[in-house]
Amino acid sequence: MTMMPSAHVDTFTRDHLPPAETWPALEFTLPELHYPERLNAATVLIDDAVETFGADRPALRTPDGAVWTYGQLQKRSNQVAQVLAEDLGVVPGNRVLLRGPNNPWTVAAWLGVLKAGAVVVTTMPMLRSSEVSTLIQLTQPVVAISDHRFLDELAVAAGDDLTVLTYGGHDGDDLAARCQAKSGEFTAVDTAADDVALLGPTSGTTGVPKVTMHFHRDILANADTFARYILEPTADDVFAGSPPLAFTFGLGGLVVFPLRFGASSLLTEKAGPVELAENAAAAGATILFTAPTAYRAILKENRGDLLRSLRVGVSAGEHLSKETWEAVHEATGLRLVNGIGATEMLHVFISAAGDEIRPGTTGRAVPGFRATILDEEGNELGPGNIGRLAVIGPTGCRYLDDPRQANYVVGGWNVTGDTFSMDEDGYFTYQARSDNMIVSSGYNIGAPEVEAAIDQHPDVVENAVIGRPDPDRGSIVCAFVVLREGVIGDAVKRKEIQDFVKQTIAPYKYPRDVRFVTGLPRNPSGKLQHFKLRDGLLNEDPTNKTQQLTTAGQSQA
């Protein structure tokens, strides 16, 4: 395939794109997706927005009531670009690692890196030094920008070879202080639409992380598909949500989407589900992004009232059960927008909104995408069959110099690692991760279905289900359960939950093994790490050599 002339002086990212023959098919079927050959995503998201919506329009909000206008965000992002190019010698194509929570300076830094023609490496702020070190080795950044509160682990990983710039502290060399000395006038580098803009490490898998590569046009494509056609945002909307900006689900929902449409975003650094809902309600949020776990937690605290002023509630990141959808709707009147995406695709590509929603299904292919079900040989299956979800659209998987590209792209399709079925109307229904199906005595049991049933028990805060090796049944359903405070996890409660599940779903699906725990392992983006639970079972039973458990696959965006 022919790529446009690059603006990158440092050609690292183009040099490490996967071979062209291993790329997925790309389709640009909507008029909005026909971008000019020269395109800088930051120019579109902030400079064009200032011209269209005005410099005084609110852009970023924080729970303490502070507001950055579009004009202020534009100036600060320009100043960041000046610091990078003028003070630190960053040239187009260099990588700049970002490490910070959801706050306005993180957004200004993200935009500033793109304006300078550099490539953003997004990282979760809670990663430990060994994890950051791995990402540094993979992406080879020349500068790291970090919130001062998350410097310690980064400093260990960076050593003496990587320039680290902090923000939010009181150091005279702080990024904010440096920015004050700059004019705020900067002409963004004239990057190509297919210059790499973003390197997004995958989350939640074992081993060396895969690093996804996204072009400037990709950043806009998700706003011009899922956001434009499913959320239908206006400049009066206020976005809010829980996902970190380093997580592509959060980057889209809290930065790209609102800026693309002149709206504003409430940035919350850290908050539990109820506190998030309280902050959102106080800020007048109209669109909320969070996971089903958070919606359930809000309802269990009887605070559904906090969601009633929302125009749209988006649920993604994990399976949204029909029971949870109906409970939210009954308590709040809100019709949750379900969706599935992947870091490889940047954001959501299957969803539905309004009257198109069918509770219990994930939805249909978002305009601009098409999806199907594949068998193990890569053949398309007709409606009514269960198989591997595959998708094609304007974005697609490109791993940074990684042989696992061949596992994700099959015959041009992006194969996400999820098991779905599709009905005659093109609605997709989630079954399980492709590696999260439990086979017990010949029965196929989807762990998410069991998790959804257990979640309905009034004493359960959250749970995770995996298959445990069993010499008689092959595997049995094993549930790790977190109970609400004050409830005792004993044999009586265990049987109560088992009986409850038998009454909720088919009895053969009930968890024969129930273990009460105080918490569940999650990665920095909040996703459950089922593989750690599986590893724990293997470690506790080293004599069991007849069963082999696979680790969990790539998490969703």
C-alpha cells in the first residue's frame, strides 16, 4: 500500500510498522472519513474547534469547579509544543511518553506532543517501574512527561538516559513554569494523515505487552463513527467518565469526542462509582462513560437518582448483561448504550442507541464498520452460529514490530479474541472471551453469564468466574466473590449463592467452587485479570498435570 510522504524526521514508527501484507483491510465508507492527505489531529481537535466554537467555550472541567476554556487549552498545548521543540529539541517522529491521571495538564500535554509532530506513548499512571521500563524499551521515547505525583516509579525506569519533565508541582523547572515563559503561538507540524500519532500499549495480558500504532486520521475516525452516529453529541454536552486517558476508551470518550464536537469534559482523577456519579451530576454531565460494574455499584447504593439527568450512559470495557441493563433502566429511565471496542481499533465498533437498543445484545456494527463471525479456520459463519468476532473499518490493528500481528489479523479481518453470535438482523450477542469459555462435562458455559447471575445476589459487590481443572468433569465453574461489608462468607452463604445461581440461570452453570475474597486482581485500566486467578489455581495444585489453563486474552477498549 502507498503511504503519504511523512513529516517525521525520526522514522522509528514507520520503520517498525508491520509488513503491509499483514495489515487488516481498511474501509472508508462514510464521507466524514475522507480526510485530507496532510492532517494533524491536534490541529483539528483544538485549533479548528476554537475557530468553530469560540475561544471562550468551556473545554475541560474538574470536580473542584475549575474550567479551562478552548482558548486556554489551545494556548497551553501550544506552549507544551514550544517547550518540547525549543527547549528539549524534540523533532517530528520522536516519541514522548505521558504518565498522568485524568486532569487538564495531561490533555494539554497530549495535544502538545501531537502539535510538535511527535508520537504520544500513553501509559497508565499506576504502572510500576518494571512495567514502564518495558514500554520504554519497546517505544524508545526521548522525553517523558509525568504528573509529579507519579514520578518515583518513572524515575527508576528512566534512569539517566531519558529526559523527564514533571507537571503539577512547585519546581521552577516544572512544565507549567516552562510554559509560562512561552508565547503560546505555535504552528502545528504538517503531518501526514497516516503518520503515526499514538502508540497505545495493550492492557491486561501476560507477557510482553503489544503496542498498537494509530495514525492521525485514526484518532478522528472513532469520533466520526461511534461518537457521531451513536452518541450524536452537541456542543452543549458535558462528557464524564471513569476510564483513564491512557486507556483508549477514556481518551476517546473524555478528550477526542468532546473536542471534536465543541463539548466539554469533566476530568476526574480518581473516584469510586458513587463519587463519580455525584461529580458528574454536580457538573451537569449529559454523557457518562463507565463499566457495568460501576453502574451496578451505583444502584446497589440506591443512588440511581444521580444518573437520571444523563442523556446517554455508555457501558463498555466488560460484558453488560441484560439484567444490569434492565436494572439501570428501571431505576433511572436510562437506556444504557452498550458497546465493544479494542485497543487495536481505538474505540467502540459495535453498539446501538435509542430505539435500536436490544437489551442483552451488544448492538450492530457502528456506521463505518462491518462485522462478522468467523470459525476457527477463518470462514464466515451465518446467523445463529457462535464464533470469533471479526471487524473491518477505517481503523485496524498495526502492532509495533510484533509477530503477534498474524494472530490478530485473519484474511483482512481484525479478530478481537471474543466469542459472539449474530442474529438475522445483524445484532451481536457476547458469549465470552474466546479463551474464557468453560467446558464442563460436555457443556459450554460462558463465564460472563455466570458472573452476571452472581452479581444479582444482593450481598455480592463483584465477582470473577474461571474454569478450575477437575479430573471428573474436565473443568468446573469456580467463582471468586467479594461480599458487601459486614456479610460473612461461610458455608451457609456459599450454598445460598449457589442456589441463587441455580434459580437464575441453567442449574448446570452454577459455581461448584465458591471462594470469598476481599478483592479481585485488576490492571491499571480497571479490567479484571482472570489469568491471575487461573495462575493461582495452578500454583495451588501443582500435582494436577492433566489440565492446562490458558491465560486471558487482550482486554477491550
